[in-house]
Amino acid sequence: MSTLSWFALVSLAVWVWLLLGQGFFWRTDQRLPPVDGGRADEDLHARVEPDRWPRVAVVVPARDEAEVLPLSLPSLLAQDYPGVAEVILVDDGSTDGTGSLAAELAGRRGGLPLTVVSSGEPEPGWTGKLWALRHGMALARTRGPEFLLLTDADIAHEPDSLRLLVSAATANDLDLVSQMARLRVESLWERLVVPAFVYFFAQLYPFRWINRARPLATAAAGGCVLLRTETAVAADVPEVIRQAVIDDVSLARAVRRSGGRIWLGLAERVDSVRPYPGLGDLWRMVARSAYAQLRHNPLLLLGTAAGLVLVYVVPPVTLVAGAIGGDGVAAWAGGAAWAVMAGTYVPMLRYYRQPLWLAPLLPFTAFLYLLMTVDSAVRHYRGVGAAWKGRTYARPEAAPDR
């Protein structure tokens, strides 16, 4: 049997294992209970509203977000929450009038009370977002909320979003409930890259493994995190993760270490409004933190590159090469692996309401992600590191495992 056939067979074996043994990562049914109170996700009970609605503080770190704030902040102020809730927006050194715009939107739209504060420049050893969260969470705790909703400034929430999050947390005794916001998918490059971004995340952190009573993985989605205040204090959040660039995974691990229960799923009623119209915009988004996810370890980078090539590039290459060269085993195994790969991608494309002809293009998108990851490493060793809105973290910390 040829070397090409062996590569194709190994890739096919890996895909069979991923299909059945990686927590059914490709399924997209890890959701909060439906709004109408019908059949709930298998890991959450049917929606049960609490007898007493706990007080909630919504903390929004914002740096130069004047472009997206009119699309996101009014949705938070318009939350149909039966209990006491407020919004605290932390202006993280913005230069585009983010803070004043937030106050203007609140005055014009009404709804939940809004407090706008400034966090100032972060102290050494802190990333800007976590420094802003520290400031906002400290202010919120003085007002005695039982829950904190940590959400990004580019995230829009349907009016019942907070209500559903709190219902899920209280009914299931969860300390952290996180939803991966549905990212914007409008441009060609967004269609190619964005659904794959969520697909790869779920492959790395299978939601079912996270949501088990005895979890096998730990992660959260930073755009929408409902966190018990007492759990945040017990976990020493955000101080314990102050250098983390991948702050959502670090936050989840800190909560888990403190004994907290976590749930993560896909959102139906929480959306990102930030546009990434071009490949360059998406490239910067991924490259900013990809090497940090690999703990800045060149061996992990090498292993990741080899894995991406074996799993995503080998199937189409062996199919074509086998067909041209008359190697039937290579062509059959490569084609079968490619078919399994595309089939596992279909549920995510349906979730994002995208055409299914994008599924066979996943190897191309995976190769793009490989290049982005390599570029992330190059930036790190050039001393550029993670950069976001005028701030650069030359040697940021990866998400800790402890």
C-alpha cells in the first residue's frame, strides 16, 4: 500500500474518531431553553422562572466602540427583566466619545438605569479589558447584585435574553452560564471564516464535555457570561486572570477551580454586531490570540500545524492525487474523510443560515486558519504580540490550566 494511501487512511480514522468520540462537537443543539417553554436542551431543564428574581448588574467594558454602541447598548437597556437590573458601562480610555455616546443613548432610549465610568489606563500586568472589568465589577458589587452579566460592547441582546439567562442559572444551580453569540455573517469572507471559527472552537472545547456533571473540558464565550457574584469573589475574578488574552477560557477555568458549575452553549437571542467585512479584519481577529491559545509553545505550534494538515488538508489532496495517479485506496479514503468532514460542518452552517455548498470548502478555511496561527506566532516573536485598539501586549499570558 502506498504512502499516500496510509496518509488518507489515517486521516479517515481520525475523522471517524472525531465524529463519534469528541463529544459530538459538531452538533449544535446545546441551547438555552426555548422562549415558548417547549422542549429544552437535554442539558438544561425546561424553563422554570424563579419565585424571586435576583438583582443583576450588567458590566460592559468598552474601548472606542462608538460605531457599534448604537446597535448594542439600546438592547441591554431594553431588557424585559422582572427583577432589579442596571447597566454599568466602563469606558476604557476611548478616544471616539464612547462614554458620552452611551449616556446620550440612555437618555434618549430610557430603560434600565445606566452608569458610565472610566477605568483609566490599566496597571502593569493587566490587559485592558480585564482592567475595565475589574473596575466595573468592583462598582457593581457595592450595589449587592447576586449575578453579574459580563458582555462585550458589540453584543446585542433580545429583550428576554437576561431573563432566560437568569432562569437557566437559578433552575439548574449554575454559577456561570455562557452563550457564544451568533457572529455577523454577511460578506463573502465572513461566510467562509466565521462559522468555521465557531466549529473549530467547539471541536477544541466540546460543549457537551463542558456541560457534563463531571466535565471533561472547560471554556466560556466572553461576549455573554452570566456569573454569580459570590462565585466571582470565591474565584478571585478578575484578579487571578489579569494577564489573560483569552480571558473567557481563563475565566471559566478560574470558576471551575473554585468549585463552580458551568454551562456553555450556542446563542439564539444574542448576536455580535461587529463587522469583519474583509479577510484582513478576520485575520487580525484570529491572529491576535491564536498563539496565546498554544501557550506560546513552538512544539504545540508544530503539532497543531501537523494536525491541521493531516485532518483537513490531506483528505482533498489524497482524493485528487489518488484519482489522478490511479491509487484507488488513497482516493477512496481521502474522499470518505472529506465527506465526513463536510458532513460534520453542515449543522454549523445551518445554525448560521449559510448555503451548504460551503461545507466542502472547509479544508481551504482550515488552511487559512493555519496561516493565521503561524502569523500569530511570528508576531509574538517579533515582540508585537496581541494588539487591540492601540494597545499591544508583547508577551501576554495564555489561559492558565490550574
